[in-house]
Amino acid sequence: MPAVVIGGIDDRIVSLDAHHTAAEGLGAELHLLEGAGHAPHEQQPGVVAGIIRDFVTGL
């Protein structure tokens, strides 16, 4: 099943290793956003919306 993992490089709650592990386990695309922490959808809503739009369009 297609999946996408979106996280912030500055996330202090979920480690970068955890993001990588989740993406690998799901076989998902991984997007780590610079300048974003634990809530990239709030910190960079336009970027996150674009990632989701591109992902859904590609299904």
C-alpha cells in the first residue's frame, strides 16, 4: 500500500532514525523538512500540502 512519511528535521519528539525506520517499514516515501519540528503540517502547511498533493496525484 502506498504511503508517505513527513517529518521535521528539528523534531525533538520523534528521532530522525524513527522517521527512517517507519518509512522503510512501510515502504514509504520519506520527506524530512528543514526548519520544521514535530508539527510540519502547522509549521510549513504549504510544503506539506504540496507533498501530499504530489503523492496522491501519483497514485
